[in-house]
Amino acid sequence: MEQILGNNLKKLRESCGISQEKLAREIDVSLGTINNWEARRRDIPAKKLVAIAGFFRCSLGEVMGVSDLSGQVLTPERPGGAT
């Protein structure tokens, strides 16, 4: 799960054109913390997952990689939310 979270955080951040520095400031963590999360060296605490979802105005499912931006639940049968 940590690998998925780190990958999704980086993908979400980059797709919005947000730097690690800006995200770190906005959710009150250090730049190193963001780097560690994206590199999957540290777990993202639940409280910070909520802050990330709030910052990007998306669902926890989107941050965690269990749904895509259309709200579809991702499963092995429907990777990427394809129907």
C-alpha cells in the first residue's frame, strides 16, 4: 500500500503542477517528508492523507489509489478505471 500511496501522491502533485516544496508548506510538513513519502521510505499518516485530499480537493480513495478521478473504483479487472 505504501508504494501505491507514494506513487499516487507524486502523480497527483505533478499533474497539478505543484512542487514538493509548496505541498510541504500547505500541509505543514518538511520537504524531506514529502520526498520520503514519494520515495516510499515512510508511511503517510492518516491525518496527512486527509490534508492531502483536502489540498487537492479530491477523495481519500483518489489519494490512496482505490478510485480514479471519475470516482470509479479501481480493481484488477478494471485497471485505470476502464469499463
